[in-house]
Amino acid sequence: MPQMSKVELYAAIRRDHRGGMSMRELERKHGVTWRTVRKALDSSWPEPRKKLPPRATTLDPYKAVIDEILRADLDAPRKQRHTVTRIFHRLVEEHGADVSYGVVRYYVAGRKPEILVESGKAPLEAFVPQTHLPGHEAEVDFGDVTVRLAGELVTCYLFSFRLSYSGRAVHRVFASCGQEAFFEGHVHALRTLGGVPRTKVRYDNLKAAVARVLGQSRGRLEADRWIAFRSHFVDVPVSSRSV
């Protein structure tokens, strides 16, 4: 099981505190000090810590070469695609690389699914329930829309938040499709509707909230700012049909 990030830890502490846990109970459950609990309750966003520069590796000069091989393999017949061993030998023989097989294998294992997603060839999965309970679920879409502004056609971005049961919706148009607009659209919608859906919010496009798509499984590694934002609004679960 992957280690919980600090933002996720803060969100869990805040959620348990809303459930009635005392400070001491929170310390014991999450294995942290009272200072950490206090900081989590005071803010959903952890204090920034100093970033260390990325460590250089012997493989760095050859990562672009590996990426090119993996992209070419996408259109190659199955039997002609490169194994990790073949990639390793090509680096050594054609580029004089002084790298270990293990380093190459580790990089290929992580990079290959990412290239598959970047190419748009990863398998897609979708499931949309057909029944909904009142106040339990909502759907969000955030896409471009063309409007006539001062006599000229301009591309803007329409944020739409729709309750699944009643169909009541809140819309807002932005000049940008950035994360700030994505968050502002949520704040406006939740204030207008007077609350947060009880169980789930579904998204047609979750780019502003996802840091990385996890390979062919299409799992999502959520952005820290999105986790903190959800924690502030009582941790409503989200699901995404596409990214």
C-alpha cells in the first residue's frame, strides 16, 4: 500500500476530528505528535518544505533515447517490440552508455505506461450509475465554449456543476481553464447550492485535479492542492470518467 502523503494525512486527521475524535485519539491513530494534529486542524494545506534539486543519475543522458524507442514500439508489430534487455544492449552498444540493467528496467517500467497514456492508446473504462439519491451525487464538466465578446468570437471555459438527482445546475464562464478557475467554479457552485453532495462528485475532465494517471489501470494520483481543497469542503469522494 503506497505511503500516505502529508496532504492526505492532514485530510484524514481533519475527517476523523469531524467524526468526533479527540486530539489524543488522533495522535494515537495516525502516529503523529500533537503539533502535527494541531497544524492539520488549523489548515488543510501543510507548510511548504524546502525542495531538493533532483539527483542526477547515469541514465539521464539516455532517457530521451529510451522514450523514442518506446514510442516507436507503439506502432511496431508485437514480435518486433523491444524488451528491456534489448533496450539495455542498444544503449551500451550504440551509445556507449555506462548504466546498469536494473536502472534501465526501473525507468522503462515507470515510463512505458506514461507514454501509452500520452499517445492516447491506453484502454478507457467508464461506468455511470443510472439511479441517484437526492443530494448524494453531482457531476462536473469544465470545457471550452465560444462566445461573442465585443463583436468578436472568443474561446472561454464553461464550468458546470449539476446535481444528479434533481438536475439543478450552476454554471460559470471563465477566461482561463487553469486550476484556480476550476476551484473558483466549485466554490461558487457549492455556495449557490448551499452545501456539498453527500457521497460522490463525478468528473468528465479532471485534469486540474490529477497529478498523474497511473498506467493502463487509469488510476489517478491526485494533485496535493486538490486533496487540500476537498479536505476543506469535507472530503467528498470523486470519480473521473476521462482525463
